[in-house]
Amino acid sequence: MRWRPDWLRGYNRRIAGHDAIAALIVTLMLIPQSLAYAMLAGLPPVTGLYASILPLLAYALFGSSRTLAVGPVAVVSLMTAAALGPLFPPGSVEYLGAATLLALLSALLLFGMALLRLGFLANFLSHPVISGFISAAGLLIALGQLKHILGIPAAGQALPQLLPALLEGVPQTHLPTLAIGASSLLLLWWVRAHSKAALTRLGVAPALAGNLAKAGPVLAIVLAVLVVGALQLEQAGVQVVGAVPRGLPTLVLPTLDLALMRQLLPAAALISLIGFVESVSVAQTLAAKRRQRIAPDRELLGLGAANLAAAFSASMPVTGSFSRSMVNFEAGAQTPMAGALSAFGVAISALLLTPWLHDLPQAVLAAAIIVAVLGLVDLGALRHTWHFSRADGAAQLATLGGVLLLGVEAGILLGVGLSLLLFLWRTSRPHMAVVGQLPGSEHFRNILRFAVVESPSVLSLRVDESLYFPNARYLEERIGELIATRPLVRHLVLMCPGVNLIDASALDSLEAIVERLHSAGVQLHLSEVKGPVMDQLKRSNFLERFGGRVFVSQYEALRALDPESTQRAQSREAG
Amino acid sequence: MRWRPDWLRGYNRRIAGHDAIAALIVTLMLIPQSLAYAMLAGLPPVTGLYASILPLLAYALFGSSRTLAVGPVAVVSLMTAAALGPLFPPGSVEYLGAATLLALLSALLLFGMALLRLGFLANFLSHPVISGFISAAGLLIALGQLKHILGIPAAGQALPQLLPALLEGVPQTHLPTLAIGASSLLLLWWVRAHSKAALTRLGVAPALAGNLAKAGPVLAIVLAVLVVGALQLEQAGVQVVGAVPRGLPTLVLPTLDLALMRQLLPAAALISLIGFVESVSVAQTLAAKRRQRIAPDRELLGLGAANLAAAFSASMPVTGSFSRSMVNFEAGAQTPMAGALSAFGVAISALLLTPWLHDLPQAVLAAAIIVAVLGLVDLGALRHTWHFSRADGAAQLATLGGVLLLGVEAGILLGVGLSLLLFLWRTSRPHMAVVGQLPGSEHFRNILRFAVVESPSVLSLRVDESLYFPNARYLEERIGELIATRPLVRHLVLMCPGVNLIDASALDSLEAIVERLHSAGVQLHLSEVKGPVMDQLKRSNFLERFGGRVFVSQYEALRALDPESTQRAQSREAG
């Protein structure tokens, strides 16, 4: 994991120009998003800016993707709010401290996964679980922001609390706030859907038009600040961002409250894993487009460094953003320098623009969030997954429903648990076939599908799967059944061409099988055992003790154990 | 699951005689064990007798094993104590009520698993985890009983509490209790190790001698009751069983405290699963010896019925006992009638013998437990497992250490979690091979092992595993790497003879791979796809959208995509 910035060699003015343009466009997206996602996380908006400076530099130094744009992200902000909401009042000093601690814990977990090569842990999150979670998160976020659009108080982490709170609040809707929120929603929706076409019709080059369209939220913010200032709407009760401290974040060490860290650990683990999975999948997609590679272990390091930087900036957990990374790539970013330049842009803004943010209405930020996250909701995916596989559909539905009804953590755990259960269920009954000799050949095939010759005294059983704990018991059961119904059998040959691994559970099962077969007067043998599996068996004393033989092929086994039947099959014409 | 007592047909006097002898011997073992295991569970000893009447009848009616002996079992009693100890003072009415509720919950869970065919859940408990748990349980039980041998108070569920409590208590050792406890230990050890040989030397037939040796604990009890009565040791401070209510259990409905049931649910789930796994493995071993079969789903039903009966007898969770089942089988039991007769024997004892139990010292029961459970401890198994496979050894060690240091539930969960993790890790990197054409043939082999012809424009990749969520991400990574290092490649053919299943995660990965390959100018194709997998792919729109072809064989693929290379390989002499 030595740091090799291979992109720095050969860095020149042309590449720098590309990076600078991409950085400018990403910064225009990042400023409103970072303010909005901080609010979504229950934090002062300025912490969003802080999360968009040092973390970007840290990722540029340590990450492996050339174009991933890290920083505050909607889903991670929701998870932050879900973890901290039940513990502290949003906006309090304790809440902010806990958000910082959450970033620190995520950093430590990501570093730990990088060091111990535990990136495979992300495999626990199957695609249906992630897809169900993202859709549910999008819905929850959008619904949760409605309170800012309506100008009412309404709290709740999941639908059973959130919906009644919203419905109760509707009669108290604050009309000036609703006017600002609704017109922001309309403006942002129009910019997103139609501005590129409109600008192109006005003669703007399509590429530039597309980039200008990304600045929609900035436009909404500027307009809203002007309107609120001119009409003195703050005095009319419109909630605004208020005084924002000017300048860069001061570097602070998070307070290490061990009891709180323990409490936050599960949330930090989920945030790290989901953030990692989402980042890697974006980074892989972008890298492949230019036949570049990313190193998943380096990604863990890069994201860990970004979160560590977020923790020292008194900010919140960050990860790679899907939308900003796509924009960064399409705007022509060539190297991580683009990310560093974005950080510089945000830093300048924090120094110069913060006084102007005082009059920014929260409703505009909420509108920006809603328009951004509704793109995450994909309920059609549920239908596709269900149609493709009932098991995967069930896992996706459980995650979606679990997150909506029970909350983020419980929902994800439900989905992960269910997909593990279904996985175990699927792998616990491997395909096994009783095989017989194809007449006129040395081949053995399933007796249910081919007209083959079966020896009355030798049972040939082919296992099409590695033998390990999920299926060890099934092997015992199947062999017990087969022997109980075949009183003449004296030898059982287990044909192992599909066995890539035998674990300790399966070894115990094999030993139990041998013993039970012995007491029933049957001897076990093995055939077609792969080299690595033989090596493994030799590390136990199974081969000395089981009393049977290991044959190179099933044909050899039958020739040794029941020569008559073999000859009969050999001499007969192939049917 | 219709109840078919096939053993009842043809039941005759000869079989009844065998069953009766086995029942007598098992009853002689069962009476002291049931008293002792009730004490171990923190319950009045008489509840052990209650757990050995109706549950045995219930299992005889509904179970599928002919010779399994159910009732109180050391490990389950320990788990009961571990679950209830932190909640209520042992011996209190609430404690007894909670034990009954635990039996009821176990019954419901076992019935639920039977109905929903969830017996495969037991696969979560790999053999190393069970072995580590049983050894640790044996050690914890033996250490926990030392307090009764020494006559001191000492509480604790795991070593960090138990050891200091024992060491602190040693100076207060009650010498008369220690005298009884130590001599019981000596007597029981001698009977177990040497009495059969001694009796045989005295001319007793070996079979009878073996059966008499099983009555060692009864002998110890009788002697101890006589000594305590004669020397009035209760007045000297020796803890005795005390007044035992005479007669049969009155049938009662457990009080349904929903909050408590929720609290007990995890413990009940572990007790059910571990009890089920242990029972089934004993039952399978015994059935195989006579080429009989057991039906795991019927076992769930039988054990559920036994626990339901235990709950209605105001008793505690029960399961199949390894030691008593072996004795039952070896003493010649032929049918479940033996179990019913044992129940009858215990019922008679509860009616007639209970007044005599008043003077029974707890130290004797503790000695009986210690001698019984030390046979469970098998630390050598840890070395064997570790030698055979590091991953399995780690899971076993984690369970052993976890149970000893953290307690029963935490230890098992640690072991199960670790074995799932390691399993996922192992399956997350399936074997994949870049293959090339064997000169002079239509076969394709690993380029690392054979002198094969590789096409410069077509990459042939064979996957030797089903594609599902644990390895979906790895597939993406590997293909990304391979393409990044082969700039000339225009087609990638994924050879799927080893793919038995594609789940939704792998389908998503395939779609992401297709898209990334497209943007890199490479087209994906498939070859040698099995029928069921094709059917599954047809349930999605992948085949219409991926833009490639599905070839019957890798040779067909190469002939279509790079005919020149195929001809070159065909015409060349086999190397």
C-alpha cells in the first residue's frame, strides 16, 4: 500500500486545464449539496462545507480512483441522522460531537478493513439489499424534508413516526415558506429536466449547456437569498440558515467518549460498508470507461483518510458521491487533482461567501435534497428482481419495507439476515446424483437421466459441490436414506470431481458416515478427488482410518469393487 | 407429517422384554441425572423428575428415532441457567416460571421450524462451533459445580466472574460437605472406570456388569442419604435437597408474559437449535447402526412435543441425551416404548421415592454432574481442527474462548459469526482461469498449466463456481483487471460449465460488466451455459440487452469470433 501517485508523473498544463474545468463544475454542485446534506444529517450547514475541504484532499492523496468525487452524500447523511437522532437533540453540541466521532469511527473501521484485507465484508451486502435500502432511503429523505418545505416541525426516523407527524403538521403550514419551497422545487425540476435543451436552443454549446444545468441549485440559492433579503422574510417566520461562521474549519481532536463510541459502532460499521460499496461501484464504472483500474484495498484507505480528515474538521462521515463523480468524469477530470481543486473552491467559498448564506431559506436546501434523492428511488427494480428470483426479491422487499417501517439499521440488518438465510438455504442442498456406467464406455452418468448399468453391491454417488458446513448435514441425511433403501449395497463410492474444498464440519460428517456405514456393513471409498482436496485430507488422519480406498476414476473403483458388473456394462452395446 | 407408529404393528412380547430391560437401566441413570440437571439449571431438583415423565411420552408419540432418550441434559440446563440467572434469583417462583416459559418458547420454535421446514437453520452451527461450545460448556459446568462440592456460595456465568468467586470462597470450605463431595467423586470415578472389570472378575456376565455400572450415581445417592441421615449432617450445615413434593406434576399453563418471552427468545432459539443438532446427530448415529432412518422434520416435531409437555409440567427445556440414548440402544431398546416405560419408571419414583430424597446432599448431585460432563470436554479436538484447517480452528477457538470468557450466548454467536465470515471469505474468491485452445483439439484449458493457443482479440475466461452475491464483486474486479492489461481484446467469452446458479447480485454485476466492457470497446459473450441457468437468465432481459451471443461451446465461440486463431490451433500439432 505504498503511495504511488503515478498520475503526478507527466502532469502538464493540458491535463491541469481539464481538471480545473471539472473542479469548477463540481464545486458549483458541491456547495449547495454540502449545505443541504449537513442539514439532512441534523448538523449546522457549515459543517457540510467543512466536510468538503480536507476530506477531498485526503482522498486525492490516498484513494485509487482518478475521478471519484468524495464528500457529503445524501444516504450517509440520512444514516448519520438515524444514528444520532435518538441520542441527542439535533444541532446541540453533543450531537455535533457525536457526528465527528462517527466520522472518526468510520475512518478507523475503514483503515482496519484495509489493513486486515476485510474489504470482502462488503459482500454481505447483496445487490438486492443495497437497492432496497437506497430506494427506501430516498423515500425517507424526501418525506423527511417535506417539513422544511411546509415550514412545520415534524420528527421521526421511519414512516410510523414521520407520516403522522407530517399529517398533524399540515394545518400549521407556513405559507411564505411553502411558497419559497414549492417554487424552488419547480425551478430545480425545470432546470434538471429542460434547461439543457432550452440553452442549446438558445445557441449554447451542448457540453456547456449540460454543465450550466448542474448549477441549478446555485441559481435557486442566489434567487432565494435575494428574495428573502428584499422581502425581509426571516421576520415573517421563514426559517433561514442564519449566522454562518466565516473561515476555514479549525482542526480539533474529537472527544474520545468510549461509551458513546461503543454505542455508535454498529452505525459506523454500516456507514463504512455502505459508503465503501457505493464508492467502489461508482469508481469501478468510471475506471472501466478509460480501461483504468481501481484497487479496492486502496479505496478503503482513501475513504478512511477522507473520514479521518472529516473528523478532524469537526464534521461528519463522507464517502464517494455517485452524482458528483459522474459529473466530474463527464466534465473531463483526468486526475485526483480535480478533487483537490474542488476542495480549494469550497475553501474559498467558506472564506468569502459565508456571510451571504445568512438569509438562505432551509426550504431551498430541502428542495435541492428532494430533487436529488428522488432519482435514487427505483421501485421498478423490485419487480424486476422478484421476477428474476423470488429469494432475491424477498430480500429486497424485506430491506425496503424494513428501512421504511423500522428504520435504517434495523431494515438493513433484516435484509442482510434474510439474504444470508436464503443463501444458506440454497447452498445447504447441493446437487447429488446416483450414477451408473454408460454401456460400452468408462463414463458414469446420473441414473435418472441415462440408461446406465448400476452395480447391485456398489453405490456410486456424485457430489456436485464443495463439502462444507452448510451442506454437511444434508450429505449425512442423503447417504443415510440411500443406504436404508438399498440392502444389498456393500460399497459406497463418493465421486468428488466437483468437490473443491472439504471443511472440518464435512470431515466430521464423513467420519460419522464412515462409522454408520461400517455398522451397517458398508465401506466408503472416494474417487476422482482433486489434488488440493487430497492434500487437505492428508492433514487429518481420515485417509488412514476410513478403511476405504481412493480411486483415480469411478471406472477404476467399479473395476476393483465389482469387476463383473463393469464387464457386463463394457460388453453391452451403448443404448 | 401424519403420525404412523409403524413400530406398533408387529409389537410383541419379545420386543417388549427388550424395551423393558433398556427402560429399567435408563431409568436408573435418569433419576439421579434429572435431579442433578435441574439443580444445574438453578431449579428445584423435583422439576428434573417432572421433565422426565410427560416429555418422554410426548417424544415417544411424535419423534422419529426409535432409541433416542430425551429429558434433561447438562448442556441445555447450563443454557437455561445462563439465560435465567441474570433475570431472577435462582429457586424463586419467577425463575421457575421463566424456565417453564423457556420450554414453551423452545416448543413453539421447534414446531415453527417443523412447519416452515427450517431445519436447515441448524446448518448455521458448524461442527467446530458446536465442538467448541460443548467443551467450554463442560468446563463451565464442572467449575460451576465445585461450589456445591466445597459447600460455598459462588455465582457467575463465565470464568471472569466464576473463578474469583470460587477462589474467594475456598477459605470458607465446609469440611463435612467436602468430605461427602470428594468421596462421591472418587466413588463415581471408580465405578465409571473400573466397576465393570471388577464385576466381571467376580463372575458377573459382562453385559450385566456394564449395565450395573450405569447405576453408580444411584449407589452414591443411596449411600449419601443413609450417611447424612445417620450422622444428622443437615444440622451440621450440609446442604441437602430438602422437602420434595410427593406425586406427579400438576398440569399447568405457563403464564404468558409477552415482555419476558421477547427477552427469552434468543436463548430459546439457541437452546432449540443446539438441542436439535445434538439430538439429530445421536439419533442418526443410532438409526444407521440398524439401517433405520430418522426424519429430521419429524425430530423437530418430537422435540417440540417434548418441550411442550415439559412446559405444561412446570418444568424446563429438554432434548435428546447422548449418554442415555447410547445406553438405551446398547441395552437393547427396540422401539419408543422403551422411552415410555422410562417415563413410567420415573413417575413411580416421583410417587414413592421422593420422601427419601430429603436428606440427599447437593454435593452428591454436583459430583454426578462433574463426572458426567468432564467426558464432554475434548480440547484435543481443537488441535486436530486447527491442524486440518486454520479457518475452522479459529471458529472453534473463538467459540471455546467466547463461551468461557463471555458466556454461553455471546460465545456461540461469536463462533457462528466468525464461521459465517470465514465461509463468506472463502466463497468470495471463486476459482477463475483464463483458458486457451489445446493445439489439435477443440478443448480449452488453463493457460497457466497447459501449452495452449490464446487468441489476441478474444479473451476466454472460465468460472468454476456459481455466480452469487458473495463473489459478484470479485467477478467485476477480476474482469476489470484482465481487460485493463489486454488492450487488444475485443471479445470476452465467459465459459460457464461450472455455473449452477446466477442470483440477482451477479446479474447486476454482469450488467455492470457489460456496460464497462462496452465503454472500453469489448463485447461480452457466454458459452456452455447450463439449461437451468439459461431459463433463469430468460426471466430477466439480460439476454436481449447484453449485445453478445450465447455459444454452445467455447470452440464454437472462438470459431465465430476469431476463425483464424482457431484454424491455427487446429492445424498445429498437439504439443
